[in-house]
Amino acid sequence: MTKANPSDYSELKTVGFTPFLYLSNQPLFHVCRNVPIADALAQASDLLFLAKSPTVDAAYAQDSDRHAWAAHYDDEQSSD
């Protein structure tokens, strides 16, 4: 196995249209082509941090469950 040159990582880009999070067989989000890997990972990290923060608050908050709703995902369509 050969070692990768660390300077090569700065040249890496995302590969292109990669859909994820489907709803009724339709992709809601996708990864765009030619985004530098470091930028894509930084954005993904920021998004995960924002999703995680309220759930951590909910785990440690003694007085309220208001933060817990940030982690709630209901995959069923409303029947209204």
C-alpha cells in the first residue's frame, strides 16, 4: 500500500451529484460536483454541530424538555 502525499488532499474535490435523504423516492438533498473536500467536510461538520447542540442541551437540562423537540423526527405524513 502506498502512502498518500498530504499535499494531494488539498486537490481532492467532491465527485458529483450524490443524492441522499429521500422522500417518496425523490432526493431532497445532494452533494454538488467539484467542491473542495476540506470545504465540504467543514460544512458537514458545522451542520452536525448545529444538529447536536440542542440534543446535548436536552440531555442535561433539568427544568425543561423544550430542546428535545430539536431531535424529534417524524417520518409519517400528517393525516390532516
